[in-house]
Amino acid sequence: MNVTAYRRGRTVRTIAASIVAVAALSVTAACGGGGDGGSDNAGKANSSATAPASGTDAQGADKAEGGKENQGGKENQGGKGSQGGKEGAAGGKEGVTGVKDAKSQTQKSGGGSESEPVGDCDINKTAITVQNVKSPINHMLLKATNKAGVDCKLVGYPGLKFGANAQAATPVNEDSKPQAVVMLAPGESAYAGITTSAADGSGAEGGKVDSLEVFIDGSEDPKPVELPGGSVYVDSAAKVTYWQTDAQTALTW
């Protein structure tokens, strides 16, 4: 074999091998770059595709959450309104109940415009008696009992006319005036003390009388009252007290 030809052939094979190697490297680089680019592009595409979807979803989610919150707020507001209505209704009921209770208490106590005013005792429905007492001396006790079926009041003091020839009613002892008008329920009694004469005998124009007529405020006609023993000695010192709620107080003067 020709040495020169052999070397030339070897050189050609070496060059050919080099070309093949270079070509292989080029293909590998191209594939690798395309792969990276593809990956990047795919990543970008995926990122691009995901971002709008995520943004839209987030916006939709925000709107949905906002709607729920708004709806919740309205519901809460409605709840407050309902609660306020209930409280208002409860307050109204309590107010009505309070008015009914107050009205009931007023009626029970006898006050208020709906209660009938207590009138003067009717002398025809009042039992009146008089009796002697041991102490103080020269005193008598007048008693008036309500025989009507309703309350009545005894205003002031009883008017007394001793004897048929009396020119004026027996004067009142002003020191005995009570702080309030005497009120009598059915069956209750009031009292008045009567001084018939001076204890020391200093009274003038004295004499025995055998009759007594009693007037009470609000009655035009007197009521005759029987005297204990049929008669009593009366002089210018005679006086009568205001109506009192008990006998002891009536005999204080």
C-alpha cells in the first residue's frame, strides 16, 4: 500500500469523524436550547395562563366574600331591627302594664278621677247617741255611727241645741280642731266631747233641759237624741268639740 495514500485516507476519516462529532454537538445544543426555551415558554405560558385565572378567581372570590359580608351585614342589621322592634314592643307592653297597675292602685286607694268622691254622712243613715261620763266631770260623750253602705265624712263639729227654747247652738271648742276631716267606713264611729257646765259652778244662765237636737254638716234637719236620765244641767260654759276618731281624744277638753 502506498504510505501517502494510507495517510490521506486516514486524514479523510479523521476529518469525517470530526464533522460527525461537530454535527452531533450542534444537534445536541439545538435540542438542549429548544428544550430550555420550551420549558421557559411553557413556564411562561403556564404562568400567563395561571395568572389571569388566579386574578379572576381572586377577584370573583373577593366579590363573593364581599357579597357574603354585605349580605351578613344586612342580615345583622335586620337582626338588630328585629331586636329593636321586640324591645320596643316589650317596652310598650311594660308601659301599658305600668299604666294598668297605677290605675288599679289609684282605684284601691280611693283616689283619682274615676273614684266617686266621699260625701257627707246622711243624718238619716247615721245613728247618734249621747252618754254621761265619769271623767272629766260635767261632760258627756256624743257618738255618731255610719249606718250607710258607703264611706262618708263628718265635717267640722256637731251642732247642738239643748232645750226647746235655746236661741243658739252650743259653741265649739276651737282648740279641739283635728288636722284632717273624719272619714267613716260603714259601721265606724266618730266622737265629740260635750262640756255641759263649768266645773266650779261659775257658769251663768244655767238650768236643766230635757231635750237635745243634733245637726251634722250637710243635713238641713236636726236629729233628736235622747238624753241619759231624761235631762241634763247646762249653763253658759257649755261647749262641744270637733268630731274625733276616738272617744279618749274627744274627752281631752
